[in-house]
Amino acid sequence: MKYVIDDIELWQQEGHRVALARVVELVGSAPRQPGATMAVNDKGDVAGSVSGGCVEGAVVAEALSVLGAGVPRLCTFGCPDEDAFAVGLTCGGTVRIFIEPLE
């Protein structure tokens, strides 16, 4: 979180709305631990990381949707370890990410 605060403050000063995405649970292996944070503004600018790359694009899309609806949501991303490498998720496992509009 401490790595995204400056970006959040700047975006809010510029009048942008911001969604905050945080890893809240892991099942199996994943590159980021619970508490990892990503901020996304209403233009799609990103600060921080919740997955090290494997689901970042999907999280950005979900964050923009949350900003549009104004309703937080819990999202689940991943696949079983035995299938992970075949689809490009070399870490395998499942990550649950809570995304909410930041007021």
C-alpha cells in the first residue's frame, strides 16, 4: 500500500476516481501475498501490483467496472496448479482480490 499512496493522492488531486484492489486470500501458490495492493484510476492508470503480471489486466478491467458501478466486489482468479503452466499462469493457484472504490 505504501508504494501506491503518492499516486492515489495525485490522482485524487487531479479529480480522478480511484479503485483499490487488495489480495485477501491465496489458495496454492501465487507471486503476491495477502495485502498486496493495486490502485486503478478512472483513466485506467495503475499503481502497484496484485499478481506480478498474470492477472493484472483482468484486475484493471474489474476495477474500472467497480468504479462505474460504485459497488465493491470480491474477484477470484486462477486455476489448478496442474493446469496453470498450460495457460501461462506459471505460479498456479488461486488468488482472491477485493476491489472497492476509494472515497
